Amino acid sequence: MKRLLLGVVLAVPAFVGLGTSTYAPKAEAAPAQSCEWDYFSDDTYSEMVGNETQTCSGRRYLSGVRTSYSRLVFCFPC
């Protein structure tokens, strides 16, 4: 009976450790720059319809609409 109890006591932490290492989220590096883009309705770039900012922490903030007609406003190093 003592062997069974010892086996359970040793096995539980091993399974918990294996489970947490298997399902741990992947780490991503922070971007090297913070940037801002303006988005336009068409290729004339006359009507701005959206704006997006990527911060040094890697977060992206979008206001309006993201289109394929974009212009980089600025970037600066983090």
C-alpha cells in the first residue's frame, strides 16, 4: 500500500508539469518599432477611412476600416 501511495505522490507532479509545458502559450518577441498607418478608400488616397497604430508592446489599435490602400505615417524605434 505504501508503494502505491508513493507512486501516486510522485506521478501527480510529473503529469502536472508535463501538462503545463505542453499547453504553455508560445512567446512572441516585441516589435522593434512603433508604427502608424492611414487607410484610404481607393487608389486616389483622397478619402481616409481608417487608422492603425502598432505600439512597442505589440498591441494594434485600429479605428475605422483597414483597406489595401495604406500609407505609412511614421515609425520610431522602441
